Amino acid sequence: MTRTVPKPLRAAALTLCFAALAPVAAADAATDYEIKKAAFNVSVEGVQRTTWATNHVGSGGCDGSAQGSGKETVRFTSRATKVNAMTMKGLSAPVLSKPGAYVDAAPKLRGTVARQGTITAEPGGECGGAGGGSIPRDCGTKSFKGVKFPLSYRLSAKPKDQLDFRPDFVDDPFKNCPSGGYAFPTLVRTNEGDYMRTELPREELFDKSLGKIIVIARGKETETSGEHTYVTTIRWVVTFERIR
């Protein structure tokens, strides 16, 4: 027996059909692109230490001799910052962004710089100037804040999924305290010239069973030339606490 559906009922049947198919189509699209999302509160902390020494033997004239040494310790931290994470098929690295915006999330570092240094220099002689001993120093411990720490992955990193540690600079809080090596506001982000190992695999980033992920990275820069020596080490701890 053939049954004819009246036009109004036929239109309603088609609407229900499309409504039923829409979620399936959206799910298929998400599956095709393999889109994954997550959200975190991210905090940063760390410490950087530098020791240095110089022993320059001048050749006379404008080139005077100078000797000095010193050390510095930088301690920094940040408040928790909300970060969205996303990845999809074809991306070389996950994307970390500020909620509601397509820009890098950027926790702000704050902390202290403890610096001590001495230097003794010959008077300038025919070039003018005075010996280093006559210059008032402002060494000691000073605070800083507002150093932005953009959160992102290094593109095309090998091995893959390496965080990129590139804090912005602020003004040096010291005006006249001798320093050497990697003195603040420079914060080391390599290990003897190579990138630090900063893995955060996307499999962990989007694993909802992991409530907290901690990335620990260590860097070091040194120089041991005839006149100048320094050692700068740094330890970063970046904590991702999952929101969803």
C-alpha cells in the first residue's frame, strides 16, 4: 500500500531529518580535523645564578688595566594565568593562547635581583675619566615586576612539542653595580648555546586524566677566556593546572 505524506508533515519530517544529521556532521568534521582543546591555570617560578671575574691587563694609553669579580642571584615567580590550549591535525605544535583572544598568554614575572660586584680600574690617563674605586655603587637586593613571559611552543622543534622560553626584558634595577656573564634582565633560555629541553607532549597536554603537569627546564652558559670568566645557570618550573 502506498502512503502519501501531506506537504506540511513532509516538511516537518525533513526538518527533523536535518536536525538529526547536523550533530553527526559536526562530529564528523571534528573527527576529520582531530581538534582537541584544554584550559589551564599556568604559573612560573625559577632562579638564575651568575658568578663572574675579569682580569684585564691594559696595554697603556686608553687601554687601562681592570680587575673585578661578582655574583648575582635572580629569583622570579608569577601569579596563575589562564591559558587555552588547542591542537588539530596538521599543526606542527599546539597553540597556547589568552582566553578570548588569538594572542599568546603571557604570565608576568616578578621577583628580586641580589647583586654584588667590585671592579678596580686604572685612571683613564690621556683618555680622561677616573678609576673605578671612586664611583659610588648601588649593589644589594632590588625587586622587579612586569617581565612578560609569552607561552608558546617552538615551531618545527626537534624533538617536537618543546615550549619556547622567551621572556621580555625590563630595565636593569641597578644603575651602577658591576656585573658580568648573563646579568639580569637577561634570563638564560639555552643550554651552552643549544635549546633547553622543555618537552610538554601534546598527548599529556590534552589528557584529561592529568590534573597537573610540571615542566622543569635547566640552562647554562659559560665563558672561560683568558681575561673573562663567568658561569650562569638557570632553573625554570612551569606548572599547568588543568581547568578542563
